[in-house]
Amino acid sequence: FDNLHTIMRRELEKRRLALRSRIYQRQLEIAQKRIERAHTLAIKMNSAYLSITSLDMLMRAILTGITAREGLGFNRAFLILFSDDGKYLTGRYAIGPVNLDDGKAIWSDMQERHLTLDDLLENCHSCPLTDVGIARTVQAIRIDTGQTEHIVMRAVTERRIITVQNGQAKYPVAQDLIQLLGEDSFAIAPLFSSERSLGVVIVDNFISRCPFDQEKLRALESFLSQASLAIEHGSLYQAMQSKVAELEKVTKELHKNKDMLVTAGRYSALGHMAAQLTHSIKNPLTAIGGTARLLSRKIADTSLRKFLDMMIVEAEKVEKTLADLARFAETIQPVYETVSLVDLAQNAVRLYQQDLLRHGIRTVYDFHPDTPHLEVDPKLIQQVLVHLLANAIDAMSAGGTLTLQIMPENDGVALSILDTGAGISTPILENVTDPFFTTKTIGTGLGLSLVQRIVKDHGGELGLRN
């Protein structure tokens, strides 16, 4: 019996060692598969991180990697980050099914379409990061960072994963958190970079009810260390983009204000100059012009009268220039009346009827029948039309077609004056509204400046193009 007992014990030991060897071999195979999966996931997620600049897109990729079957395979994932002031941990993003039926439908659809992790990462920008149900859940999470004993804050401060099983953990579990998640078994994993804590990720197996595996949790910890760096870089990139946009806005505003200051300076200098010119030149000029006219009537010698007539013409030109300066420099408050823009346009054309006939210019009217009346100063708008029509006629000295269009546009009226003249080159077109800028041998260069100011005073916009 002793020999038999020894032989049986020896054989049972061999059997036990063989079984243990098989178990270890199976565990090694499982561990190798997990390592390979983690390695594959790391490669895929790193390539995804490198191609993503949007922080929202980065969050989608992270949560997709956590919940995808080829990834870590958790049922749901909730991303909770620190607020900007650092006073709260607030739920930001979540991904996963809301109930069992929803989960089965999602997984069945993914299997039918043979979606891989690459497909999910590539298309995660088109998928909602939070659906209606789970969005309410994650957005309701708000934890005061002053509650240092809260289990979520424990995971942050200790920088390690804390698991909750059936509502129990190493530390007291907040019941309101269990109620919000609708689940009493979950894991809280911290997100942190070398510089600061970013928040936590809460994962669960809400649908499958699978218990947490330590190897899987270690894989989650490793994965989140990469994700934390990606979030940190994404946040820095987004902050840099915001700063760049802010600087561009400030620069644009500075340029705008600079132009406004330059324009205001021009107008101010122009006002002073106009007042001085009117005072210093107008009276002597009137005396010169009046004397020339008087002498022209009394002198019979035609050769002398020719010189006097030339003096009269040139004096009248200077008088007109002074009048333009005075009109431009003075501040005119519009006196509004309800008038028809069509009537004003037709009246302005009538003033140039003889010039139009003399130059062989054909006039075409294109007025919309439902054009509304406007609240404008008819005298000032008439002045605008007169200047624009004069420019159009000057551009068609050899004949052409003058077209006036009036159409309702948005809440106002668009008036267009079109000519068939030679046009103006772009560099010149950009400066034609500047005071004293002119391409004519005769003229002050104030006409279009005055037109622009009157139009702006009426809340309108002047557009010039070839």
C-alpha cells in the first residue's frame, strides 16, 4: 500500500504540474494578446493624435479608443475635466450606450458593417460625442475640488485607478455619483501630465456586466498616460490659436483705428485750411474778379478784353474751388423727408439733359416698381447724384450709355449709376474717394469724398468698381 500511495502521489504531482503549465501557457498567450492589442492601440492612437488639432476631435479619439472592441473594450467612458478656474471637476464628454437595447443595436451595426478601430477613428468626427441620454448624464457631473475626500478627488490626488464594485471601494463612494451614472461598478482613472492634473476618466461595463480585469486596468492606465499628453498638447495648441485670433483681431482694430485717425486728421486739417482760404482768398479774389468784369465792359480794345476775359474765367474757377472746400468742410446735419429715390434720380438727370444730348449719351432707366420711399435729406442726396452723374458724363465724352438702376435690397434701396466709359485702373480706384485726389486737369478732387461722407451720414454704403 505504501508503494501504491507513493506512485499515485507522484503521478498526481505530475498531473498537477502539467495542468499548471497549461494554465500558465494560456495566461501568457492572453497576456501576449493584450500586449499586442495595447501596442496596436498605442500605434493607432498616436497616429490619430498626430493628425488631430481640434481638442473636441481629440476627446472623440480618446473615448473611441477606450470603448472600441479593438481598443480597451469598455462599454462606456466619461471624461471629467477641471474647469478653467480649477474650482470644479465638470463632466465634458461621454461615449457609450444608454441602455441594453441601445448597446446591442450599436454592436450589431458595427459587426454588420465590419467597422475596425481605424474606421472608428477616421469617422469619429462625424459621430456625436455625446448622444442625448448620456450627454445629460455627463453634463450633470460637477464636483467641488474642495471635497478632498470625494472618491473622484482621491483618484486625482493619489494619481492611481480606484475601482468601485457593487457600490463599495477603499474609500466612501458618493451616492449621487452612482445615481448619475446609473451603475454601481466602475473605475476612476486619473488624467495628468507632468505639469498638472487634467481630470479623470470613468469607465464601466454597463451592458456586458463583465468584472474589471487588472491587466485591462493597467492597459487603461498606460493608455491614459498617452492621452494626457495629447490633451495637454491639444489644449496648448488651442490656447495658441485663440491668442493668434485675438492678436489678429487687435491688429485689425488698430489698423482700423489708425485709418480713422488719419481720416479724422485729414478732415480736421481740411476744415482749418478751408476756413483760412475762404477768409484770406475769397475777398481779394472777389475784388479781382469784379474789377476784371467791370474793365471788360468798359474797354473796347479786343486784345485787352481777351486778357480780361481770361482773368474772369480763372477767377471763377478759384471761386468754385473755394465753394467746394467750404461745402466739404462744413458739417451739414441731414434734414430727413420721406421721398422717392426714383424722382430724385430723374430730377438729377434732367439737370444734365443738355450735356447728355451734346455728348450723344443715351439714358436707360431700370427702376423696380416696388421700390419703397426713403427717409433722406433730398438736397444732400441730389448733391450725391449730381456728382456721380457728372463723373459718368465726363467718362463718356465721345458718347455711350448711362444706366440708372434702383432696386429694393435687404431693408433699404440699392441705386446704381453705370456708364460705358473707359473705366479706372485698380490702384487709382482705391484712392478716388480721398480728399484732393483727382486724375482730371480741372477739379478739386473733393466730389467723391463729399459723396462718400453724405452716403455714410445716411447710413448707406458707397461702392465703386469697374
